[in-house]
Amino acid sequence: MLRLFLISLLCFSLYSMSAVANQQERSKPLRIAVAANFTPVLKVLLSDFTAQTGIKSQIISGASGAMFLQIKHGAPFDVFLSADSRRPKELEKIGFTLANSRRTYATGQLALYSSTLQSLEQLSPKPGQGAEQISEQYFAIANPDIAPYGKAAKEALIHLGLWQSYQDKLIKGINIGQTFSQIRSKAVNSGLVANSQLVLNNLSGVIIPSTYHQPIEQQLVIMKASNNQLAAKKFADFLLSEKNQAIIVSYGYAQAKQASE
């Protein structure tokens, strides 16, 4: 009889502890640092995540490079959704991430967005036209030094042999979100943006062949210092599920591959 009582008491204690953990998980917002290009898609997906799990979230959006530095200086993020793989790998290398949490959640696509150009060929000089004439108007890209889509844009322009020609006319946004806004508002006529931005806003552009730049492999990591790791793991599993990966592709991303070493 005493044994049965003790077993019942143990089960009740475990149940109570689990209930408390679940309650704490749901009451504490999950702090997600996310690259600007993926923020609109994340907002769409999070409504379903909250409905399924009861876990609330807080989005901090910006340039991957800037958020990487914030994390290194102690920013209290639970999950980092970068627009590249380099920074998650660096955080993993210096011991800032939960073991084996680095995964590729999306593969970005770069696109030409313009109110005056309809093809990549129009970026290059026509026969008899001087190279200086192709850059009469300003051209927008994200900053190659801090934004992964900016780095890919620079690589694409180098591939096309146009990087030097466009140097004096480049308008470099802090992140790809700012670059998209500059072109959409017609402050700048043309530039290279994330294809997902065009899809989300029902706009048309020209996808840049993936061979023109290094893959835009967007990876996530869970932060080792997070006090909300259980919720973070649930979120990562949710994002990487077959259903949500298909949704991400439908928003203008390429099929994601497994995280590379």
C-alpha cells in the first residue's frame, strides 16, 4: 500500500513539474533574431506556431552581421535566423550555440528588381556603348560587408563583369529590406533584392542564376545561453517540418539543403 502511495506521489510530482515547465515555456516569449529578408515569411509562420504550441514570440529583425555582433556582446536572443551560414558557423565555433542546433532553414534567391530594366542583358553595355553609360542611374544593393544578400549581389556583378562600372553609382542599404524599400519607392530605379520580397509583394523581377554567386544558405542556431531552449527546439522543428519548408519555398526561396560542415 505504501509502495503504491509512493509511486502515485512520484507520478503526481513529475506531472506537476512538467505542467509548471510547460506553463513557464508558454508565458516566456521566444526571442527570435531574424534576417530582414525572412522576417515577413516568419511572421506568417509564427501565427500557426503560436496556435499549435501556445508559445509566444518576439521578433528582432535586422542585418545578419549586426545581429551577429549583438549576440557576441551578450544580446539575449533564444534563436538566430541568419541570412547566411558563415555567422552561425562562427557562433558555433566559439561555443555560443546549443550543440547540433545549426540547420539550414531556407536557401535564398537573388533577383533584379527594376522600374526601367526587364532583363539582365540590359545591365551590360550595348555594342558601341561605353561602360560608363550603363551606370548613369543609381543601382541599389545591400551592403556586401554586413548583409549576405549584398555579398551575393557583389559576386553577381563581378560575375557579369560590372562591379567596377557600377562602383560610383551603388546605393548600399543596411540590409536587404532597406534596399527593397529604396527601389519600391522609386528612390532608386534598379537593384538586386531577395526574390522572396518580390513574391510576397506580388511584384515581378528577374531571378539571378545561382551560379552567379555563392549559395545563400540561410541557417539557424539556438543560443547556448538561452533560458528558453525547449521552446526554441520546438520552433526549430516547426520551421524545418516538411509542411513549412514547402511554404517557405512558395514564398520565393529555393529548396533548402542540410547544413554543411
